[in-house]
Amino acid sequence: MPLIRTSRLTLRPVVAGDAPALLTIHDHPTYLRYAGGDAIGTITDARVLIASMARDNTSGAGIAAAILLNGQTIGFIEMARVRCGFRPCREWSLGYGLDRRYWRCGYMREALHAMLPFAQALGAHRIRAEVRPENYPSSRLLTELGFEMEGTLRSKGHWAGQFHDLCLFVLVADDSQDRPRAQAAAA
């Protein structure tokens, strides 16, 4: 992936030196509660995950970008091609995380606003994100970016010894921004 610049941020491919930032993000209990998955416990674990993300960049299996503010890594966006049998579909899955010190500053909105068109230019027709039902900030962010909630995936996630429901949000490339959004059914 090329460097992508916004008014405040730089998005670039992940590198081995991003491991400490990844560990910092995953070390916060609120992040873990909302993001799901088990904690990355050590810098070695973070390096292994960063290496896997970097392989996705080089193999074409996905995009893994570090989000930089003034040269400092503050977050990540990862998009992976979904496989349909033996070949990739034109559906991609989206995941992201931001250092808690930078929450509610609009950085993730800005980064995703720049990254989503890049993924679509690479052939992503449908982009999906799975969000914990109680993660209202992430649900609101995705909705503001044009994603629609398609439903709840019951017991889809499993971490910390428990099953968890996840809400499925989807952005389809040919959806126009001015298309009326589905409204909640009246009682």
C-alpha cells in the first residue's frame, strides 16, 4: 500500500517497529472489552501479529496500515479479503484500533475515510465490520461512514471463555451516500 496522507494523519504499511504501539492499544481493558479477542500479553506476541499483518500487505491478502500522528503510531486499520472457497471474494473484513489517549478526537473517522476508497479501488465491493452491541462509539462511527447494520450475529465471537454476540455492519461500494437508510420498524 502507498502512503496515504490526510490533513492530520499518515497511513502507511505496518512495520516491525509498530509492535510497542500495538501492545499499548491491546493492553487497555476497555479496548479488549469492545474489540473482543484475547489480550496480546507480550511484545513478542505483538511482533508476531505485526509480522502477520505485514505478510497480508505483501501477499495481497489484505491491507494493514499504521495510523501516524506527527510521526507517532497511534492506531491501526486492518482489512482482509474474505475467501469464498478457494479464491477471494470481493468482500473484505475491517478491523481497527486506536490508542485510548486519542479516542474521541476524530482520528479514526479521518483514517477510515481515507482508507475505505483505497480498499474499494483494490476491488473491495462489500466491506464488513463486526462490532460488540454495546460498543456505541464504533457503531456510530461506522454508520456515519455509510455502513448499515445488517443484523446481529449471535454467539459469533469467542474469547475469555465466553461466546459474544456481534453486530454486522456493511458498506457496499455502489450504495450512494444519499440513499435513504433503513429506519427502525415502528412498534
